[in-house]
Amino acid sequence: MPKSQITVEEFKNFYLKMPKGQRSIRKLHTELKTKFKTKSLPSLPTIFRHSKNENWLQLCNEVDNKSSAIAMDKIVEKKAVQLEEITEQLKETSDKALQLVLSNLKNVNNIDKVQDLVGLNKIAVESAKLSNLLTGNPTSISTSYHTDSNDITALKNHIQELYQSINEDLRNKQKEQPNLTLVKAEETKH
């Protein structure tokens, strides 16, 4: 009964499947001899000749690069899903805290509740900032305003513009989430 044979091509496939950094033609040859005792193997010189002619080192690099790219894609996809979940949780937290602040503002009877509202407001603002940071949106509204302290009319106009800007942002947010309530700013008299 003739022995079956492992070809050079089969040997190359076994070699390419070995983990990166642990590839060794001699080691693989020894392992295959003990694993497949009934099969004959090509000689080491034959395998080395084929490995140089077919440039097995370059093939190993290509296989390693492909497997690294696949692993990296899986890691990136997993992290993207995690970031999306965190962003959604932050948005929900911000919306819930803002809703609590608005509903409690309507029913404020004592000064202790105002202190509670400050904490809720802080939660809402920080959650919104983190959510915006993770989605690549601006994390704060920053502006500077320089005017003569005696010009009260200009200061009032600037404050009115800020309220309009904030209300416009809230209107846009309300379009996305219809259960959000807008707060109207009352004019102050000085």
C-alpha cells in the first residue's frame, strides 16, 4: 500500500496558517512528520527552495496584514457601537434632566427645590456636552461681548439676541424630539 503524500502547496498552506512570529519551516516539518505518520513529506531542501522561489515571506506579510485589518475592523466596529450607545444614553439623560428641571420650575414653592434644580441642570448640561463631544458637535456656546457699562439698551439687545439664539436651538431640538417644551424669557425692567 503506497503512502499518501503532503504536497509542497499543502505544506505552504499549513505554514501560512501558523501564528505570526511562530512560523518555522523546520518546526512545521517536524510537527507534520509526527502528526501524519502515514503520509510522506517533501524534504526540507525542497521546501526551502520553493519558499525562496515563491517568496513565502511576502505571502506571510500579506496574510498577516489581511488578518490584522480584519481584526482592526472588528475592534473599530465594536467601539463605534459602544460610542453610539453611550451617546444615546447621554442624550436621554440630558433630556430627562431638562424635563425634570422644566417641570419643577413650574411648581417651585420653596427655596430647597431650587437647590435640587441646580444639580439637575448641571446633569443635563454635562450630559449634553458629552453627547455633543462624542458626535462631533460643538460642546458649548461661547461668546464674548464688550460694551460700555452705561449703555443698558445695547446690553438688553445682546441678552435678547442670546435668548433668541437659545430658543432657535431649542426649536431645532424640539423638531427632533417633539416632547420638549420651550421656555419663554420674560423681559426684565430696569
